Amino acid sequence: MGTTVDLPEGLLRQLKAQAALEGTSLKQLVLTPEFDTLELFSAISRSDVVSNQ
């Protein structure tokens, strides 16, 4: 099963950077048990991420 999620550009950049630091893919990062999905959605709703759009 697949799902598409639209993330703010700033958040996507942060997640990609974190995955690179950990030597993994963005997909694997999000699928790890340690990944805090609730914090991700909280950040999106609070607009904590700076966007350069």
C-alpha cells in the first residue's frame, strides 16, 4: 500500500538532511520505530518549519 503526503519544503529539507546524516533514505527514516510521526504532524500544524517558497 502506498500513501502520498505533501510536506512543506522546509520540513522536507530537514528530513532529507537527517536521513543523510544517518546514512539512510527518507523512506527508511520515516519507517523507523524511533521516528516520531506525531511530532512531524505537530510541526506541520504549528508551521514551525521555515519555507522558502
